Amino acid sequence: MEQRTFFEREMSQPLAARLRPQTIEEYVGQKHLLGEGKLLRRLIESDNISSMIFWGPPGVGKTTLARIIASRTKAAFIDFSAVTSGIKEIKTVMQQAESNRLYGERTIVFVDEIHRFNKSQQDALLPHVEDGTLILIGATTENPYFEVNKALVSRSIVFELRQLEDKDIKRLLERASTDEKNGMGIYHARMDADAMDFLANTANGDARAALNALELAVLTTEPQADKTIHITLEEAQECIQKRALNYDKDGD
């Protein structure tokens, strides 16, 4: 089964993907999990990963954490999406994990949007998690205590990720504006303070939404005579026209 690599960083990717942090030190937010001495940080730094579920709203760094683990672990790391993978793909991964185990190698399987797996798909994972054939890392925007197999949840550590604060979003926007390798620095863009404040506040803790708006603003704003791109509040408002709100299944 062909898997998409975690380390593709082509310029054709969206800004948020190109700027994805590669290390814990680059990671922004979630200090309650990744601050010095915190449990998740200790697990990652010691490469002592156990099955876990990252639960939180969009754009707060769930997949990024999985990628950081992938770059640090000595275990085999397999990722696939619950949206596009079925029982056949799960069985293939299980066979690979069993083969790795025979050679004394751990296998970590990352399942993005794990809540989209149906009961039979989740049940297919369970025995392999139970017997230690694989270590499961799931990411979900839904409450795992309701949307994920209870047996899987009971064998995992659930880490709840919080919305990013405005100061975190602004830090990311500043980095994105000046980074010439993967960001928008090559466009010599500068953003007014009120425009940055607006994007940070309107993104509602979603780094991806803020970075997508910045990218759109830069790419659609005409350069000035000195070849710089000036992002005003008006441009920012046009590029993220309504506050990014999180809703539950009932629309609340």
C-alpha cells in the first residue's frame, strides 16, 4: 500500500503545511502538554511512546505532534487517513506491524480522523493494540469517549489539545511573513498591526485558518512601487470574512 510521506514540503503545498513545525522547540501552544517536564514531552523525548489519542479542534497541532513523533522515534511509523482507508488497508498495516515485531521493531500507526472509522474498522485495530503488535496514535476533533471504541480509548492516553491563544497565532503569522524558505518572506510582505490582530482573533484558535488567510492576502494583493506587499486591515477582512467557530453535532 502506497503511503503519503510525512516529510513532503513542496512549495506547491499550502502555507500551513510548509510551515509545519519539525521539532518540539518549534511547536507553538499546548504548554500544558509540551512544557518542560510535562508528560507528553517526556514521552516524546524519551521515545517511550504508548497508544494515545489527540483530541482537539481543527488547526491546533494534532497532526503536527504525530509528525514530530515520526521524526524522533526509532520505531517504524505508518500513517493513514480514516477517510480513505478501509479494512483492506488496515489488514495490510497489521501484517506489516506483525512482520516488524518478529524482527524486534516497534510499529507506531497514526490514524488521522480516527472517529471516522466505523465500529468494524476500529474493532480490527483492537486486538493488535491489545497484544502490543502496534502502538496507536489517533487524532480526532470529536470527543473520543463517545466516538471511538471504548476498548481502544481505555488502552490509550487521551491528550486534549486546546485552541491556540491570539498571541500564539500572531507568533505564527510573524514567522510566516518573514520566512523566505517556506513562508511568504520572498514576497516582502508586511502586515499592519490591526490586520494581524484581526486575523489572530478571527481565526478563533485555528492556526491553519489564520495562515490560509495570510497566504491568500499576500497572493492577491498588488505589490507597491518598492515591490513590497502591504497587508492592511481591509485586505485581512476580505481574506477571512467570518469568524471560525467550532460546532458540535447539534450546531451549538
